[in-house]
Amino acid sequence: MAVYVDDLKSYPLAKWRHGKACHMIADTIAELKNFAISIGMRDEWFQPKSSPHFDLTEELRTKAVAAGAIELNRREFVIKLQELRARNWS
């Protein structure tokens, strides 16, 4: 099982005020939540709708990668999401 992060991106039109951000997903939701908590995130930051994920600031992305998250470019990340959706991950 693994945890994945995509590339940092600016979201100038969104109400995101924390600079660049990215997404973090995992092979299972339990693994995703456990990993997020292990790097200092809060469970209530979990976003279950559409594709279960966490939004990460640049600092949290750095922590995630240092803790073993796999970096994927945008295309690889979309492919991984499609794979997880097809598997109906839980």
C-alpha cells in the first residue's frame, strides 16, 4: 500500500490562502488518514467527496514526501485516481 502526492499548484481563484497546494491520496482511506495524522494533519481536514483526499500546503507536502509519500506528476496522479476509483477504494 502507498500514499501519493501530486505537484504543487497555485489556486488564485479559489479561497485557498495558504500559497501553493497539492493533493494527497492513498491506496486505502484508512492508510490515508493514518498517514495524514502521522505528519501532523487533522482528521477533520479529510475530504471524502468526489475523490477522498487531503489538501496539502507546501510544508505538509515536504513532510509527506519525507515520510514516504510517492510523488506523482499531474498525469500520473490522474491515472492513479482512475485506478483507485475503478477498484472502488474504501
